[in-house]
Amino acid sequence: MASLRALAHPVRVSLIEALAVHGSLTATQASDLVGESPSNCSFHLRQLARFGLIEQAEPVGRERPWQIAAGGISVDTDAMVDAEFSAAAAAVNEMWIARQAAAETDWVRRSGHEDRSWQLAAFSEFTVRWLTVEELAELQREVDQLVRRYGERRDPATRPPGARPIRMNVSGFPVGPPTDQEG
């Protein structure tokens, strides 16, 4: 529950997003990106580390950079049996969804200024399909497997030439409450 609260703070979310894009950052580097003071960033980075969401990266000289913890950040949905936890998880997810929507809107507005190859490669798909719960679970596993193929590129040396950070949001969920037709 405490780790959910750690994720619910806007400065911490901005720091996680900056780390996801830039790899490892010091508090000073992060402060330039998120518009907060280095001391405030340092405090929030330590809080994120306290809950295992980020970790110290390999020191560079006297610098002490941070990075997203190995394995990434996720919410354990198996733990969502408690009403308080479910409410906290819903609040965090709503904030992340709003940030994703804002980022996608930003892409739509600036995409006309991007190289044509990036315009053609980018996608947003809005669709409705009829699936059973088992099929939805299978789809989730398959999408997760596809996305994980590109997960080990934290180190710039492992990235192919021309690679850019790509923001993805994939979701699948029932539309509305169950109906009599679902049997």
C-alpha cells in the first residue's frame, strides 16, 4: 500500500518518466527535466528507492545517479482484495492514464513535424473485440511477451542505431457491466 502512495505523487511520477526515458539521472539532472529543485528531486528519488521502485545506478565519478529498478514498476493486482488498496490502485492508475493521454495528445500535435518514417510507424488503435476472460488473459500474456522483447535496452550500448524512447500504453478491459447475452 505504501508503494502505491509513493507512486501517487506528481513529482515522483515525473521522475519515473524521466528515468524511463533518460536511463539513469542524478537529482540535479532530473531537476532540470522535471522543473523541481535538486534537493526536492533528491528527496523524492530516495522515497521511490525506499519502496524499491528505483535504485542507485553505477556511480560515475562523484555523481550518484538513479535508475528504474530491475524488473520495472508494476502494481500487484493479486493484492487487490482489500477495498483501501483497490481505491489507492485506482487513483494511481487514473493518474497514469491521464498522463498517457496527455502524452499521446502531444504526439498527435507534433507528429506533423516528425520524419515521415516515424509518422508511419507510430500507431494508436481503438477497437472493440468480443473475448472470453481466458482469451483476454491470453492476449495480455502475448502483448507482455512482445513488449518484453525490447525491455533490456536500459544501457545505451544495447540500443540499435536510431532507437528512440517509445511510450506505449496497451489495455484491454470489459466495456460496461456484464449482460444477459454473456452467459
